[in-house]
Amino acid sequence: MSKSPYEIRLELLKLSNEILSTPIFQKREALMTEYHSKLTEQNKDKAVFPTLPDFPSVNDVVIKAEELNKFVSQN
């Protein structure tokens, strides 16, 4: 059974969100790991909480979904 256009768009939005969010999660995790390792060392006073990257906006996700849709829709 084929998917409706609504289901396809929803899947494209989910995929777009995953594509954009995965590197952000990885970067945030790396920064937090580094921060926590500094807290456990001798120089606790020098451990500054890192500036974490922002997650993609809804607009960013929609733009990425439109890009994916163009690629998928090519003949």
C-alpha cells in the first residue's frame, strides 16, 4: 500500500529533523563530556560551562524537507 502525500511529508520532516539534529546532539555531548572531565580534574575553578549550539528551528527543518522532497521528486 502506498503512502499518502501527508504521510510522505511527515516522513520527510522527521528525516530532516534527524539530519539536522544529530550533529547538534553529538557536538553538545562532546562539549558536556569535556566540561565534566574538567570538573573532575584539579582545575575545577577554570571549568567554564560551554556555550551549547542551538537546535535547528522549525524553519530550518522545513527548508531541509523541501530540499529532500525536490531530490525525491526528480524524474
